[in-house]
Amino acid sequence: MCVDTLSAPLTIAFDYTRSLGPVLGRFMAGLRERRVLGGRTSDGRVHVPPLEYDPVTHAPVTELVEVSPTGTVVSWAWREDPLEGQPLDRPFAWALIRLDGADTAMLHAVDAGSEEDINTGLRVRIRWAAERTGHIRDISCFEPATEDPGGVSPLSQAAADSGETPPVLIMTTPIRLHYLHTTSAEEDRYLRALAEGRIIGQRCPSCRKVYVPPRVCPACGVAPDEILDVEDRGTVTTFCVVNVPFAGQRLTPPYVVAQVLLDGADIPIPHLVLGVPADQVRMGLRVAAVWRDRAAWSTTPENIDHFEPSGEPDAPYESYREHL
């Protein structure tokens, strides 16, 4: 690999949304009210967080009881350099904590101050978030308990159920992954060509197919050798009409994302097809690349803003049927 091979920081991000069901829904609703509910199973054990199904009988767990917000550290690991999205932005301990009244331990962060201040057996209590929404983050973290209440007084089942707010139905958690992407020699060559307003492919020496972007041939397992320019126009082979809005969407639906087989290539590339109503896009439609202003070009596929109809007659099916 060349020492000057292109690289760039990338982020994959999405909001993970899940339905909670009757057990975890009540658990999250309890956190919103500054109450911790555990699930009692057939062996009499109280699990926190509660299980949805009994591990012995496999029956749904229906009995929830309140446990104390104070507990004991069972085990721990120190985190010196917190990552983005973790409960604290300063050194802290990940710990398994058994709350008083529970028989199992739950994982959460302990704001202990320093590694010397955390130990197995440490008594801790919940530090509640200032604003609670029915999420595990309603527990901001745990902190050392300055005063031990000296016993457990979990509520009775009747008390736990009285005045209970409706369960939380949906929980959304943002997911973020940051990483440094370093290009292969083939990708590096392709991106540098785009910065010059060219689209290049490379030919597999075995099957002779031209891949855009260049890559190791997935059929032959052979690295490409011959470099050649392909045209910035081609044929729509397949496509989909995007009708559903989503977070971060740049275009207003409906619009089309299509597979475009560039002239001179054997593998289509995905791209936007604009400049025509979505219901007029079709297989065989001839399209041409619309490049961004040259002053904005860099080593990125975004140099091509989109494709639009070229005005040529549709390509016959036989010309692209082997490339679907």
C-alpha cells in the first residue's frame, strides 16, 4: 500500500428503535417515576432488569416488585478514557450492581471519582437523570452511597401496581460508530480519477469483466489489472422508488435510486436518477451523469450529483439482461 493512499474518517449512525413489550415497558415506565422494578420468577428470584420469560418454566413473567435504588458492587472494570455516548465524560467504572431486594446484578456506570475509590462490595445508589423519558438512561449513573439505609423495604406487589403509569411502548437509542477508512490501491485509483472528472474501471484478467469501482473479481477471486476509462452515461437496469421519509433524508420523496450500467462496464453502480418524474423511470432508460461544479470536485463519488435522462432511445433488454 502506498504511504499516500487516501483515508478519511467516516461515521455510521442510526437511531435504533425497538418495541418493549409488557415487561420491559413497565420497567422503563418505573424508571421514569424513579422506581426500579424487578421480575419475580417461579424459583422466587427477583431479576433486575426483569426477564420477559421465566428461564425455568418459559412462561411470561407477570409479577413485578419494586427493589431499592441502593445496592452493592459485585464486580467492576475501570474506564480511563470514556467514549462518545457513554454515561460519563470522565473516568468511571463499569460495574455489576446487585440492588437490595434483587437476586441478580445489573450493569451500569459508577461515578467513583478515581480507581482507588471503587471496590467490590462498595455500597452505591442511583443518581437519577434530571429529565426522565422512560429509558435506561433515566439512571444517569450510580454513585457511592454516603449513608446506608440499613435494610431493604421493597414494596408489596399491590403497592408496586397501585397508581402505575402506562408502560413505555417504544424506546429509541442512537447508535454511532466512528472509524478511519483507508482505501485499497484500486479504490484509491478510482477516487483520484473522479477528482479529474474521469470514471475508471479495471478488468479481471480471468473473466475479462470490467468492474466499476475497481475491485477483486468476486467470481474469480483475482485482482484486476488493466485500467480503462468508461463513459459517464449508461443504462438503468433496475431501480426503486423511495416513497418513505426518514431522518437525514436529503430529497423529498418520491425519488429514484437506480442501478446504472455505465457504457464500457460490466457491473452497474447505484445512484440517484433525477430530472424526470419517478413514475417515468424504467428499465432500459438511457441516462447521463450530471457532475457538480468543477470547483467543488474532490476525491469522492459525490462529484457526480445524479444521473438524468440523456434523450437517447431506451436500450434493448438484451443489451443489459446479463447485468441485472
